Amino acid sequence: MQMQTTIVKWGNSRGIRLPKILLDSMNLSDNDTVELRTENDCIIIKKSTRERLTIEKLFEHWDGGRPEPYNWGELDAPVGRELL
């Protein structure tokens, strides 16, 4: 499928309108997340397959405990070109 559209100003960005027939053919709808990449002289738009993370998903394996304190080592000795 090949179509033409126009780049339009949208705030400080630019946008294009995607025809409904194109969106339907790719099973895309409002508020779907897409991934953009360039390849040669093309812009490729692909439906995102990444799972949206929820707070529940982020902490599903957390047992509620606190992590071990971090050992900062010898904090008094300079290790580089720090300004003292």
C-alpha cells in the first residue's frame, strides 16, 4: 500500500496524519504506542510490542524487605581529579 500525506506543524514538532485505511490494515487505533526507527531513507512505524509496566508489575517479585546497605568503601581518599 502506498499513499501520500503532508507534514504539518504541531506545536514545536511536526506531524503527519495517517489515513484510517492504513491504521486499520496495521490494527492500530487511538493511543496505541508505536516504535519509530529510520532505515536508509525510510521512517518505519511499528506497533510497539513492549508491555506497559504498571506499579504492580514492577514490584510483583519484591518481598517487602530492604536492600543491604551499600559499602561506599574509603570515602576520604581521592580516586581521580576531584576538586578539594
